[in-house]
Amino acid sequence: MSEAKVEQKPTETLSFRCYCERCRLMRGRIGQFINFKRIFMSENLKKLTGKNKNDYEQVAKMMIDTADVELFKELVENDDFLFDFVKQNVAQRLKNACNEQNYQNLLKFFDYYSPFYDEFIVTTLAKYADEDLTDEILEMFENGTIPQKTYCAKFFSYIQDPLALDLLRANCYTDNEALNANCAATLGAFNDDTSYNDAIEKLHSQDEFECLSAVKFLVIFGDKKVVPELITAMKNSTMAENIAGEIPYLEPVYDILTQNLPDGLLVLNNIINGLGEILGLSSVFDYELYDVFSYLIKNCNNSKTAVVLLNAEEKFNTLTENDEYLFDEDKNTKTEIHDIKKLLSNMSKKHLKPLILEELNPESPFVYTALDFTDDVFAIRELLKCNNQTIILKTAEILKKLNNLDESTKTVALLKVSDENIKSIIRAL
């Protein structure tokens, strides 16, 4: 086999963030159930996750020395019921129990994947890796189960054996988000042009799901130069909220705003639209929305910012007025949502309302949002003359809401509508 290259990481700090949608939604949500769940934990798992140093060191050593797969399986099954800091402590305890005599036992844990323990497992294996171990993991990557392949993919971000490249490329668009993510991250570590260019091609696919998969790949691949292309894909997609929700994991919203305000506002507006429906509410921390809104409120002197802030205020009012949105969230998330609502409620809407009229034109990507926050009937009616049938429909709906849609207005609206479905909707208004 080719000579394996060992990549030296700058620190021994373990990383625990998983980017799959499930982990985003679950992050911090159900830690409050830990006491209930611990009633059903085995004694060894209670000790491993507990505070008694003698207990957890003894169990950690036993678990690694004997390759106690059942205990590791139980640990992984409790991922959703343990605080993140507990899982971090456990990972460090298990890492400390590994040595040159027992490290190969970690391979037996590959049957049960967890994003909270993959880092300690693969860094330990990489520390002691030789040609035989690398060959064994290559074989497992080719013929193993999905959990096994997921660990293998991460291993090769540390042991950059070019023989793994084809397997990484073949497994970065599967039905398993964790496997896809680890393959993408490792291909990014390789700076692999082949997979990068393939993702760029998929980004322009007419298949919306293929496009979204490419977005997720490119975000985790980690090259920030692709951000403008991701934003372009978002602008052209019917899944704009999904794509917008991915972009800040590559480039923070604040940074996009300061580099290109219109694009940053469009990303932010789609995130606002997706919150609570498509995007988990705990992501407000990841997107740093409180700080972003604070910045925009202080610097609001244009129509696009005004539209986005008004949209944000309405969204956070909705989130806090309906128990269905916050019922399952943890205390920190609920507090943050209410703090953001308070921040937005205190801004001057009298200053914002006049600004949004500029966005009432068919060329503006904010036109649909702007229509929701204006009551200037004359400005709204002007949009009935445009050539965009979807905008005409939205305009007719807003006029109906404002009690200004009479039969003559419907006739004007229908003049440029050829789509029979849209015609039927307008006639029924």
C-alpha cells in the first residue's frame, strides 16, 4: 500500500459538534430527562458518567481493556439523554484509558456510531496506527456496516492514505447524514478537487434534493470561497430555507452581512422563515441571532434591513405566542427566544415601515416579505402590472386581506395570468 501520511493536529482538544439535522434539533433539548433515564442505566454506566474519580477510571479501564461492546452500546443509546458536558467527560475518560496494549479494542466499538465519541476513538487509533491497522480499516471501510464506515471515514482525516479517496467519494451522498458528514470533512482535509468539483456540479442540478446534498457537502468540506455559489443556489431554490440554514456553518451570518449586506440579509430572511418549521430553534445560538439583530437595529438605514427586521419581529412573536414551538425546548433556548423577541419588540417600527416601500418591486428578492408588512394600497396595486404570476397572486391575497380586492381589481390581476391554477385562486378570493 502507499505510505500513509499522519496529519498532526494542533491541539488535543476534542471536537463534538455534529452537523446532522437530528443533532441540531436535539442539541440541548432533552438533558432535563437525565435523572429519569439514569434509573434505567446499568451500574457501570452510572459510574462511567458519574463524578467519583475512582469509579469512572476503573470502569473506563475495564471497558477498553475488555472491549466491553455492550457497555459502549448502552452509552451510545443514551446519547440523547446525557448533557453534552457529561459526554465530553466520558470521552476524555475513555481516551485516558487507552494505551499501546489495548487501543485495537476500539475497533470493536465501530458497530455503534456516536458523533460524541468518534473523535477520541479515531485520534487514539491514529496515534498508534501502522500499516496493518490502516489496511484493516480500509477493508472495513469498503465492506463494513454504515456505523463502521462512518468511523473509518473520520479515521482517514488523520491518516491521510490516498487509497481511501475512492471510498470517501463513494460514501459522501448516502442516506446516512453522519457518514456523509465525515466523508465530506475528510475529503476537505485532503483538499480533494475531484469531490469538490463534483459537488459544484450537483449544486446546479435541477433536482432540489441533489442540490441540497451538495450544499451540505460543501459546507462541511469547509472551503469558504464557495459561499457566493451557495447563496446563488439558495436564490434559485424552492428549498431556500434549508440551504440558508446550512450556510452559517461555513460562514457566520454576521460575516456575510459585513461583506455583502444584500446577500447576508437574504440568507438571514430565509433563516427567519425556516425557524420553528424547518430549522430547529436551538440553532438561534449557532446563528448568533441576538447579536445579528442587535447589529442590524443599530444600523438600519435601508429598505432591505427594514423588511428583514419586521419579518423577524413577527416570527419571534409567533414563536413565543404558540406553546407548540417552545414546549420541547430547553430552558436556555426558551430564554434566548424570549430575549430576541424583547430586543425586536423595542425597535422603532415607525422608522421601519416607510423604508419597506422600496422593496415593492418585482425585481426585489424581498418583495414577498415586504408585501406582508405594508398597507400602502396604491403601492401594492402597482405590482398587479408586473409579469410575475406568483407575485400577482401574492398581491391579490394581500389586497384581499386589506379589503381592497374588488372585481375590477381581480380583472386587472387576471390580465397577465396564464396559469389556470393561479387564475382559479384569484377568482376565488
